[in-house]
Amino acid sequence: MTHIYRCEITLQEATFFSSREISNTYYTEPLLGNYALAYAFGFAQSPYFNQGEIRYVQDLGGLNEQGIYVTPGTLQGSPRFTFGQFNAQPDAYWFAFANNAIVSRSDGSWMEKAGPVWYEHRPGARRKIGLENRPQYGRIRMLAIGNRAVCHIISQEPLTLPRYIRLGKFMSKARVTVTKQPINITQRQELRLNMLLNPADLPSEYRLSIFDLITVPPTPLVQNVILSGSFYALSNGNYLPVGMRFGVELLERKVK
């Protein structure tokens, strides 16, 4: 049996996703990606330590097997933003800026510069300071406190959803208000949907013809799309396409 939950997410802390990067400014787009929400609700578990391995195929593919799907979060009303600055300088007694790296001296060591390269010396050991592909300073645009977004969770089994979740790079707190939706499947032709959708997650019988494309990582989203086919008719007058699942197979082929 299918269960649909409408989740209204209210941000209680400024929330940051690096949606776009222009020079040294990092922008959060006014949306919540459905991959991020799948992790935030606890359906997929990310490891505490990760050396850069992308696990969307394994983690979200497992949700397909369980019959769980999360739509992107569509902001309600006009989005509000807040700006901040960051500086990645270490809080150390001594440090130096190198090419794509910040060099700091730890206790019991001394540093050597040979041309553009820095080395750390310890008793009986010498280590080259490697390059780091990370920003050293800049500005960030975050979603402000009080923004509200709505997503829907579709499951083949009943779920107990959390009242609070953590979102974004800074694990910002958000409150969740859940409303269970009635199940009513209907057929519609050229129906316009204002909510955000992930086009990779739509069944193949849905053809995208008119839509607004929002290019964000890890996969683009669409809004104001016109579709024909089978839909779940929700209690608030909105509709959801039937048969959505995480299209991680397409993402896997793209990575390869």
C-alpha cells in the first residue's frame, strides 16, 4: 500500500548548500535537493568519515528497493537570504600561505620552503605539504532563518518521520511538520506542476516538453513542468507523478 506524507520544513538556522560558485562567493539556491533530504530524514546513512567517495548509487539505490522516494523541497513564498564570510586561516602560532595550501607548524616540527614547495620536518621524517583544493576565504549566501519548503515522501510502508532534521554543509536545524495525504490516482493531460521535480527520477512514459531548468549539483531540477499521465491527487490541490524513483542509474552512467 502506498503512503504519501507532506512535509513542511521550516529553517531554524541559516542553511548553506554550495549550489553555485562565482569567484570567491558561494551561493545557495532557493531549494532543497531531494538527495540531501533523503540523507537528512535518515533514509540513507552517510559515513562519519569520507575520503571523497560518492555513494549516491549505493545509498539511494537501496531506497528504490525499499520503495521510498523523497521529492525536492520547494520553497513557499519569496526566499530570504543572509550573507556571511569565512576565513580558513588556522588558529596557530605560525602559518604561511602557499600555492593552493595553508601551511601551519605543529608542535615538535619545523618547516622548510624549497622553491614553491613546503616540507614539514620531524625527528627522523620529512613530509611534503600537499595541495588542497579548498577555498581559503570568501563569502557565502545562505537561506535565512524562517524560510519554509515543502517536500513529499512516498513509501510502500508506513513511516515515522522525525520532527527535526539537519540540513546543509553546516548541519543546520530545521523543523518538520508532517501531514499524511489521501491516495487518489487520476489521469491528467498537459498538467502544469509548480513544485520542483528531479527529471532523472520520472518514469520513461513522462515526456518533458515545457519546463524551467534549474542547474544545481549533483543533478538538475525542473519546475513549472507540463506533464501528461497518472498522478497522485493531493488534498491541497497539488499533484505528484506516479512511479517516481531515484534515477541513480543515469547518474552512474554519467560518472563513468
